[in-house]
Amino acid sequence: MSKTVDIDWENLGFDYIQTPYRFLAKHVNGAWQKGELTEDPNLHIHEGSTALHYGQQCFEGMKAYRTKDGSIQLFRPYENARRMNDSARRLRMPQIPEEMFVEAIKEVVRANEAYVPPYGTGASLYIRPLYIGVGPNIGVKPAPEFIFTAFCMPVGPYFKGGLVPTNFVISDYDRAAPMGTGASKVGGNYAASLLPGYEAHERNFSDCIYLDPATHTKIEEVGSANFFGITADNKFITPISPSILPSITKYSLLQIAKERLGMEAIEGDVYLSELDQFVEAGACGTAAVISPIGGIQTQDKFHVFYSETEVGPITTKLYNELVGIQFGDIEAPEGWIVKV
Ligand SMILES: *Cc1c(COP(=O)(O)O)cnc(C)c1O
């Protein structure tokens, strides 16, 4: 097993930690330059950068996992490459060749290998690819130049003492418009979520739940994670909508539910008025992994799914299968794991 730095792996949270190297490549004069690793965590960008004024920027979130034999692996990184290119298309930014994206991620992980948490701690290396429009500009139009960068840091398991359900509140705000940028991983959606998130925290909820922006009758997102519910007759149901961020974790769980747990896996409408059909519910994403939802506060009542303190059996099975695959303890479906 390779050497690791001296960090209290067991007590890591989700906080910025500077690691030695990041990858950075520029797109200038219509072409990608060869990127390289750099030790400088500060970006030097023009005051006219569209990323700063008009939100021409997108990002990704992914993790590298240390397996039992000490090797390091990525979970479905080509899906992140494709999604970043989908976001880029929506914002009129150049495409990033998928191989360039995945190679950049591998380079960053290898260069910071000592920061990949040891197997068994539950911790992993979080990787943040970031793509921004830069260069001199003032009008509302795509930037003349672009920067693609990726940095990383060790993060702890979301739940230190095992899975714990938390409570959420339905928001009156929208994070995205019906045909806006909800399906793109862009900072603007997150800027729009800061006030609703703050107000939810003030009321002692984990985060807020966003409804579909057109009719406000259906669940869309749980904070910055996707929603899923489990019915008494063994269905895994997750919302479908053009303003939901297509979570790679969510699509993985749909497949796991169907192929490994023998459930009926459905992307469909999740009406607030039909929450009673669910015996368990959760939020999913790279950072959240699977976060069980205890209860949801709607305008007039508090709806509890399985329990406010205990995690349901199906949620637990889904979690164990997903995390087992990510850390290499359980065989993954074809193509999901890429060794660093
Ligand atoms: C990134 C993100 C998710 C989770 O996507 P994963 O690919 O599973 O990490 C869910 N919702 C929003 C709004 C996101 O930005």
C-alpha cells in the first residue's frame, strides 16, 4: 500500500483542504492547449471573465476510492465528462474531449495519491472539475478563452456513525426555471439555492426540497441531491423533469434497484399529494451518497416516511450495494469502475 500523509482520516468532514497539485488547461484561439499540473491554488483571470459577470461556468463532483488492496479507483468518470459537456453546450462553451477530462482526473489523483484516504476509514478523495469562461469581455456573449481545472481533497463519509435520517422542508423558492439551467451543473443554480438553504437551516432542517417550478406540485431536488422513494410494493421511484440535475448516483441506484434488488425502478412524477405511497425515502448524490429522509415538512403537515431515527431496510441495502461497488468490495456492473 502506498504511503499516505498524516491526517485524522476518521474525523474528516466536507471542508476545503489544500492538496499539492491541481490540473489546469486553457482553451485559446479555438483550441485546447496541453494542460499541466500546477501547485498554485489561485486562478489568475481577467476582470472581464464571463464566469464572473454572466455565470458562464460549470463544474462537476466526483470521488476516488481506495480499495482493500490499496489501489485507487474512480466511479463512472466518463459520465461526469459527458455531463460537463452537456452543461458546457447549454452555456455555449467548447466541448472537452472525454479522454482529456478523464486523464486530467487521473493525473490529479496520482499526483495527490498520499491524500487518498486509506481503505476502511469510509473517507474518499473528492474531486472538483471546474470549467470557466475567461479573458477580456464586457458584452453578453461567450468568453474568448476558457479554463478547465480540477483539484481534489480528502473528505469524510457523509455519516460518521452510520446512516442517520434527517428532516427536510419544502421550499417556496425555485432553484431553476422549467426550461432553464436546472439540468446543468452550473453555479447559478447554487447561487439561487443559498437563501432557501439558509432559511431551511434556520428552521433546523437539513436542507430544503424544491418542487417543479411550473406547478409546484411535484418533488424535484433535495437540496443539491436527487430524491428517491420506496413503495410498499417494492418500487424505486425517482422524479423525472427537464429541470432536475441528472444525478449519476441516481441512475446507478435505478440500475442497482432493478438488477440487484429485483425492484421495479421508475423515473416518474412524485406528487406531494402522494407521499403516502412511500415507506422509505432518501436523497442521493456523490457528496450525499445516500442520505435517508426522516420526514418532510410541507405547508400544513410533517410527513414521516420510515422513521425519524431509524433507516429503512431497502435504503440500507441500496447504500451497502452502492458503497460496496465504489470501494471495490462488490463487483461492479460492466464499465462502472475505472482504475487510476
Ligand atoms: C451534482 C448534483 C447532484 C448529484 O449528482 P451526482 O452525479 O450523483 O453526484 C444532484 N443535484 C444537483 C443539483 C447537483 O448539482
